[in-house]
Amino acid sequence: MIRMNQDMLRIWDWCLSNKLLINPEKTKFLVFGSRQMTAKVNDFRLSLLGNEREPVTVARDIGVMLDANF
């Protein structure tokens, strides 16, 4: 989990360098895998600029609904 939080900071830095903004309040993360695999990540959280994010099972991006189990 520490490495993923570090990766989130790298993504944030890259976005700032390229004049892109990330809204931490609207940022979600989705864990893809089988039901058995995703059930193991219930207590998994990421932090982005002090905003703790929990995994979601469904997210929408550019009008496309993404499901954790595809």
C-alpha cells in the first residue's frame, strides 16, 4: 500500500508538471479482479493530498461504467 501511495504522489507531480489538475475529492480508485480477489482488499485505502480514498466497485469515466469484476 505504501508503494501505491507513492505512485499516487508521482502521478500528482506529473500532472502538475504538465499543467493538469486532479481533484482529490472526486478521485476514485477501482480494484479489478475476480470476486474472490477483490474481497481480499476490503480494508485497502489510498491517500491523495491528505484525502483518504477507499476502493469503489463501480466508477464512471467519460460516460463508460467500469465494474471491478468486468
